[in-house]
Amino acid sequence: MSEKNFFPGWPVWDEEDVKAVSNVVRSGKWWCGAPREHVGENVWGFQKEFARFQEAKHCIAVSNGTVAIETVLRALGVGTGDEVIVSDYTFVASASAVVAVNAVPVFCDIDPETFVLDVDKIDALVTPRTRAVVAVHLGGNPVEMDRLCSKALKKGLKVVEDCAHAQGSRYRGKRLGNWGDAGTFSFQASKVLTAGEGGAIVCNDDALAKRIYSVSDCGRKPGKYFYSHFEYGTNYRLPELSAALLRSQLKKLPAQHSLRNENARYLAERLNEIEGIRVMRPTDGAEEIGYYIYPFIFDPSKFGNITKEGFERRLNENGIPTDDCYPPLHRLACFRDVLLMKGIDYSQANWGRNKSDDARFPVVSDVYERSIQLPHYVLLAGREKLDYIAETVAHIG
């Protein structure tokens, strides 16, 4: 069973998606305009529909998930010399967005079972310069947001939820993105909701929503004259064509989300039966998970001391796709060698040169070395294909 098309491809699209985009092209209305004077309607329509899906009061669509984080940080007043705590196990954007506002990211190790930010390690990282925490829901698995928000409130910290992997995730009755001050989303090509590129921000505070909009649209204010610019802002608007595709794709997401969760539980049961395999454990209180990736770790001694690269190669040779795992942030050259913004003092960060030693981040370093990630679209396959994954894993070594 090693055919290339054994598992579903991604993205999943149909003629409804084609029609949505072609309608925009034919209309000649290729951008959204402004809140007071709409040109196209897809950005405004998507914002309402995605806010409803995420059960949030406000949604501001932006051009990608990276600038979504940057926009929120700017709107929250995070800036030069401030420190922002970020999970060490994430895509570079979770930290580069902090760098973009001239703040300093501080990396937090992860929980060894859930693979997300370890809330118990937050206290030791807080200094008088700390202004915010970026809680990254890796694979859509929730950070313990109730505990994190309680800590943040006591310490006067803002909380930004990086929900790039967490469309549809629910924790203790509440969609992710609604626990902190704001939640940010990515619609990049590989995400479970995609238009190739795109992003969004959700929040429930009216004043903050207005500031987020202003930062993302050249300092404008809703309802005001188009060429009035009231504060620093830049153009991070989502294109109308992308919004049309997202609206069409969003209609498909609930059914896909439900199937991913159902199949994720089944596959976890099968894989966890195999000696030396441990699937990412859903955080206690997780009710739904976005499952952008499906990670598990292996014990090399149970598989003939196979390397991570060898394990992935065996899966790929048997037609099972894998995703590259994010290297821990502290290992990335831009942070290790401090190749960042000029004029910013990074010397107090907990990374850089000798401080980027793996021994300072033991959990994430170990998890990364033994981690395998399956892409989310394998969870759209039938049970016989999930059984095939488990059987293949069991015979590696």
C-alpha cells in the first residue's frame, strides 16, 4: 500500500471554491474597501462567519498569521525592550512577531506529554520587563488557559493565543482564542482552513478590537474619513479573493473537524498500544482539537535504535506522509547567533550563544529528537488506512 494517493491530498476543494473566486474576479470588486464604504463583501462576510464559528464577538481578518500576532502585540502596547514569553516549540513566527515590535521573546519549555507550553514554568521566566505571554496551541492542543490566565492576571500580563493550529479547538467549554486578550489564526496553505495565505484575529473587547483594526489598516478608525490616520498602522488587510475562498472552505470545516477528532482518538488508541510509542496527550479539559498536526514520540531502543530521520523514511517508503517538526526556537540561528533587530538589547534573554544550549530546554529538546508528525489530512482517511499506519509503525525497526 505505498501508492502516492493512498491518503487524501490537501487542500480539499470543489467547484464551489472555484465559483467563489471566479465570482469575485467577474465582479471587478477585488478589495474590501472600508467599514463605512464597502467595495467587496467577502472580507466583511468572512469576519462575521469566522467570529461565529470561533464563538467570538469580533474578528479582524489580516494577510497572514504572523502579522496577526504582531498586530495584537502592537494593539496591546507591547514595544521596545518589553519581554514576551513564548513556547519554545513552535514555528518561528510566534517569536519573530515579538521581535517585529522591538520586544524580546523569552522561551518557555513544554509539557512532556501535551507538547504545549508548561504553565508551571512561567513564574521563573517573569521579570519586571515581562509584558505578555504568547500561548501556542501546538497541533491545536490547548495550553492550560484557565491556569495561565489566572497567573497572567495576578502578574499584570497580557495573553495572546497563537491559534494557528487551533481552528475549532475547545477547552473547558470555550473555543480557543477567547481565553486571552485575543487569539490569532493562520490560513496558510497547509492549515486546516486555508486560502493559501491569510490570517485572522478574534477578541471580545470592543476597544481592543478597534485598536487591532486600526493597526492592521493604516491607523484608520471605523466610520471615519478614509484618509484620516489616527495612530501608527500599516496595511495588513486580507485580499477579497482570499476571503471568498475562505468563506467557501469554512463551510467544509465543521465536518472535517469532527472527522479529525473522531479519527484522532481512534488512531491514538491504536498507536498507544505499541510499545515505545506515545501520542501527544490531549490537555486535560480539551474537548475538541484542531489537529493541524498529529505528533507522537518514539523510544529508539524499542525500534532497533532507529533515528528520527530513519523512522520518517520508513513511513514515507510505505506511503505514509509526515511533516517536518519545528526545531525548538532556541536552536534557530537567528536566535542562537542573535541576528535580529539593531539597537535592541537581547542580553537579558534566556537564549543566545551559550544560553541556547539544549540543557537549558531539556523537555523540548528531547521531544523534538524523538518526535514524528503526521499531517492533519491523514485523519480524513478511512479507518482501514489508520489501521495501516498503526501496523506499519509496529513493524518499524
